[in-house]
Amino acid sequence: MTTLFWILLLGGLLISTLVGSYVARKHRESGWLIFSVLLAIYITGANILVPRMANINIFGLPFVLVTGSIIWPFTAQLSDMINEIYGKKKTFISAALAYLANLTFVMFTLMALQTEPVDLASEEWFRIFFQTGWRALLASTCSYTAATFVDVTIFSKIKAWAFKKEQTVGNILLYSGLRSAVSDGLNMVVDNLVFYLVAFWGVMPPEVLWPIIWSSMAAKVIFSQIDLPFYYLFRLMTKNVEREF
């Protein structure tokens, strides 16, 4: 990955943090809708990029991942922001709306595939990129649902248990980091296991499939923690904002 990639990734997370904290502090009542729209955009964008595989080097470790994985630090951060301020129920609603947006995009793509193309030369590329098999679609649905449930539930439970203890900067960093890191990491574990087992069990030999699962899981768990320093900043900048649980 190039220097530009890291500049865009870290710069994007910083901008997302600053904008998110501003929205939470100054426009809390309408902020949930803004966050939900952004989450829908992120989730749909990640799924658009799924067909492309890429070599990704994370802290010196080489991995092969779907390109959509590069958006997960943004989705993890945004989901944590929503859960931090608006609580579990509204986070589940935001996730459902994001999934609905993704299904709508799939429907539009299927509609487009039913039309007659003008340029036959580009049609093959279009179909290869956008025509997802039913099993991959089922796997994506199952993994997103299971991973989101685990992520939101674990985050909210740790938040409810630890929030009253967060009276100093040290405790804020300790407990907010705990809920963000644990929930995001478990999200990636569940997402990876469910997706690969549903999509490829019986298609790939187990001796080929399991190494792919473990490698991809390790990469996603590491990648999901990149947003942690930015979540710390968001938590500190919004420490006086009203919370829902």
C-alpha cells in the first residue's frame, strides 16, 4: 500500500472524527439521521468493492483481502459513534437502514443487468464485477447480520457497565477503548467466520479454506483497530454530550 493510501485512510478517519464530534455536540437531535445516512453510504460502498481482491500490507504483514475491507475502519468508527451517543436501539435501526440501502443497490444492479447493453465489449466486465452469486449474497447477508448483532450488543453492554466509572481522562481511555476494541474485534471474527463458511464450505477443500479464514480474520481484526485512537478523540470531545443506553 502506498503512502497516499495511508494519508487518505488516516486523514479520512480524522475528518470523520472531527465532523462526528461536531455533529454530536451541536446538532445532537438531528445527528442520528446524519450518522445513519453516512453508515448506509459506507456499507454500500464496501459491498461495491467486494469483487476486487488486493494485496494489503498491515504493519509489515502481507494479507490478501477483498478491497471492501479497507472501508471497515470507517464503518467500525461510525457504528461506535452512533452507539456511544444514541444507544443500542438506534444503532440497530441505523444498521438495518444501511442494509436496506445495500439491498436497494443490489436490486438496481439486477434491474440494470436485465437491459440490453449498447457496448458489448464493456458488458462482460460489468457483469463479472456486479453479478454476485446467490451464495455470496446469502453469505454477506448472514455475516453482516450476525456480526452487527454481536458488535452492537457487546459495545452497549460494556458501555452500560463502565460509563459511570469514566470520570477521569485515564478511565475514559481505558473503558471506552475496551468497548471499541473488543466489539470491533469480535465483529470481524464473526463476520469472517460466517461469510467464508456460508460462501465456500463444500466448494473449497477444508485444508484450503481454513488457512484463508484464519489469515483473513487476523488481517480484519488488526485493520479494525486502526480507528481506536480516533475513537478516543471522539469520546473525549463528546464527554459532555447526553448519552442514551
